[in-house]
Amino acid sequence: MAVEPRFLEFPDNHLLSLLVGPQDRHLIYLEQRLGVRLAMRGNRITLTGNEPEIIHAENVLQHLYHQLLKGNQVDDAVLDNALQFIVKASTPKKTEDSAKDEKTEVSIITKRRIVFPRSQNQAYYIQAMQQKELVFGVGPAGTGKTYLAVAQAVSLLLEGKIDRIILSRPAVEAGEHLGFLPGDMKEKVDPYLRPLYDALHDMLPAEQVTKRLTSGEIEIAPLAFMRGRTLENAFIILDEAQNTTAMQMKMLLTRLGVYSRMVINGDLTQIDLPSGVVSGLKSAINILQDVPDIAFIIFDEQDVVRHPLVAKIVRAYNNYDKKNDRHYE
């Protein structure tokens, strides 16, 4: 039912221009998605339409403006995720789930930025990393698993709560036999660990990343180099965990030392192991799902924070998998 127009005023004209996007593209997107009319004049936006949709648009605009005030970027992907999150949060839940689905304000503070969750599952993931010593993040690429884990690790390092960060992944593309590749160990594994470097540089100035890598405060190494070690006072992140074997996964999990935390991330639809080899991530989920003090956060296409089209692509592939009873391995 249509209601009287509502008005939102934003005092900072520069931030308002970022909020509405180039040629008002963010407003146009909200109009198309929600079926409302948004008109900007000066520093005021007029909202016209049915009450539920107006409230959604109002909440999205206020949320994004608040993010801009904090120095965060607002782009198409952030807009789409904010809209999905707010619409989903306003959908009535079953009573037994209502407490779980209440949004809790969580964030991660690093040297270069404050990181906020862009979806409810990301909020659960951040909470889990802040409360649990072992967290599994499982879901498609683009859901922020690696990025948020690195942010949490950097935050704890800056607070002095851990002595070092250890970032690892199985170099399955190289068959884990790195001796046949040219160059020293760093040169051999760097191409496989690039996403971890990218996340680090987003959290710390470049000179600090270099300094901490040199001092050993931050260590980036393939999973094969973890054998025989006890990892104490550290934050360990294993990326691409779907490409571990069951034995490798057990080996890493049993490296966890005192005052340490570990995050295991992976996507069970992207297993690159030889045919017949069981994924260590899959076996760990089955074996450890009832163990207290271990958190499992499951992401889906609604948590994808890349280009909005990526979420649609992931959804299409998931639907195809279900229809044809198959997975891409």
C-alpha cells in the first residue's frame, strides 16, 4: 500500500554523491529492485512507494551512508549485499531461529581499515573467529572467507594477542612436489599464495608487510612445510582446504599449540584432488561436526561480495549440480 513520501537528508554532499553513485546508478538499482521511486534534490532524497519497500530503501541508504562516514567504500557489490542483507533480516523467522538471526554489530580493526561484515554469515564468521580457537569457513569463492580471516589475524597481531601469523594452503596445482619448480622456496610457492598476499596488503602498509615477513611475524608457506611443527602463540589460516588429503588435514589440526587459533577455509565444489582421493576438508567436517568449541560457518551464493553477477553465476552452477546430481571436481 502506497504511503506518504518519506525524506532522507545527508549533510555531507561529497559522501552523498558517493552514496547515489555515478549518474545516480545506485538509486536506479534500488528503484528497479524494490519498485520504489527515489528522487534526489540538493542533499535530500525523496522516497515514494509502498511502505515495506520504502523502509528497505531507507535502511539500505542509511546503512551505506554510515559505512561511507567510516571511510569504507560503496560499490555495486556492497550495495547489492546490503540490500540482500536488509531484506533478508526483515523477513520473519521461526521463533527458534530468531535469536540466532539477530544482527550483531561486529567488526575487525586493522592498520589500514575497519572491516565490517557484508552479510549475516560473514557476521557469524567474524564472531566465531573472535570466540573460538578453531573455525571452519566453507563456501564458494568470493564470500570473504580468506579476506576476513587475514583481517582477524592482523588485528590480533597488532593487539599483541598473538606473536605471528601463519598462512598456508596445499599447492596441489604443483602436486605439492615443489622441488621440480625453478627458484627458491618463496619463488616457488608465491603464485599459489597470491590471494593471501593481496589480503595482507589490504590490511597493512606495504613496508610493514615486508618487514613482518622478513622478521617471521608473518609466515607464508605451503602445507607440506607444516609437518612436525608445533604452532604456538599463532593465528594459522589454511586456505583452499578442500585440496588437502585426510592425512594432511589431521596433520595440520594436530599442530595447534597453546594460545593459538586456526581457521580452515575451503570450497567443497572446487576439489582438485586426484580421482578417488577423499578431501581432508570433507572428512574433517564429518568427523568433527559434533566436537564442542569448533565452529562451522557455511556460506552460500548470497554471501558472495564480488560483482553482483558472480552470485548469480554461483547460484546457476549450484542449481545445475543439484539437478544433475553432480559436483565440479
